[in-house]
Amino acid sequence: MTHHFASASGSNGCYFERTPEHLVLEGYRHWSAGYETGSIQPWEMARNIYETSLGFGESQKALSALSHYVRALKKCANCPLRAFPFHSQQLCIEECLTLGLIAGLQHGDDAVDFCLSHLACPSSCNEISEAAFLFSSTLREINQILLPIPKHVIEDVTTRQVAKQFH
């Protein structure tokens, strides 16, 4: 599933090529891979992506917030968190929910509660919400604003993915 957007100049591009979305998605993928493999190489790759996009100072703030968010997710999630390989143009449910959560927090959307409830058990929602808020507000402070994602789109993606798993 590839999504396109129209930029301010009117040109079309891939949603995943926008810097804010790319930082969240690839950051999530790389940081998760670091936890899964026990290797720091994916974290170093994430650091390179962030430094190239943001410069050293801003990348350090954003990486710290990303690390806190993924650590909170890894501590307690409803199920093992999945991620597609780096640079994939597809989304799994957890990646969609992460993008929806961070975008929702930046825009004050009603998708936030839906994303949280599908990412974590009720006892962990506060910790994950706080970590996601820190990540989203850090990105906002450095002018990395994700496009809003309507709740019905996130619901549709998660419903389709769950239906595929049972067929």
C-alpha cells in the first residue's frame, strides 16, 4: 500500500518520502530491529537517517524521544510488535498505529485513543501515551509535522490486515 500526497508546490510524492513520516517510520523500524537483534547497527543506521535529515543537535533530541517511545512499546504491548524491513513502502498494523498515534497527538485527533488501545494493554497506555507525546512534541518543536491521518483510515487498515491474517 503506497500513499501519495500533493506538496505545497503541487507536485506529487510518496507519503513515506516526507521527512516527518520517514523519520517516524524508519526510526520505529530501525529502533525495533535493534531490540529484536541485540545489535546496535540498526540504531546507528537510525542515527544516520536522523542526523542527515535534522542535523546533529535536533537529531539527538528526536532520537532520545524515539528511543523512549519504542522502549515503552517493547516493555508492554498487546502482542509482539512487528515491522517491515527498512525502506519498505508497505505498512504493518503496528507501523500504521504508530504513525496514526504520533500524527494524532500532533493534530489533536480522535485517532489517538484507537491507536493506543490497539498498541498496548490498558495498564501500559499511560506510559506509552506519555512516551508518544514526548516523541510527537519533540518532532513538532523541530518542525517535523506529520500529515493528519483520519481515524477511519487507520481503522480500515487494521481491519483489512486482521482479516488477511485469518484467510
